[in-house]
Amino acid sequence: MKALREVFDLPFLLPENRFYKKEEYTSNIERLPRNDYRLVKDDISECMYSIALTNRDFISYSERIE
């Protein structure tokens, strides 16, 4: 933190309030079938929280752990 303060000339302070974990997620990577664009969200996961196309044939998605 001290180094960041010196580099950016800004006060970097941590909050005094406590943080509590509310939910937990797991990250997954999956290769998509080539030239088959019929895949829908529920074909991958029913519990999907977020998704990103990370490469032409790969997606990265997160699922909430219950």
C-alpha cells in the first residue's frame, strides 16, 4: 500500500468495516463445438451466473456454489 501511495500520490486506505462472504462461485472453462452454433446456455450449465467468450472456441463461466 505504501508503494502505491508513493507511485500514484493518492491515499490508499482500507475500510475499517468487516467484509462477510455472501456467496461463493467456481470458475469453469469449456471448449465449444466447432461450427455448431446450436448450443444454448442450459446445454452448458443450469446454474450459470456469468459467461464470457474468451477465445473463438472457448468460454469461461462461473457457477454459484450452494
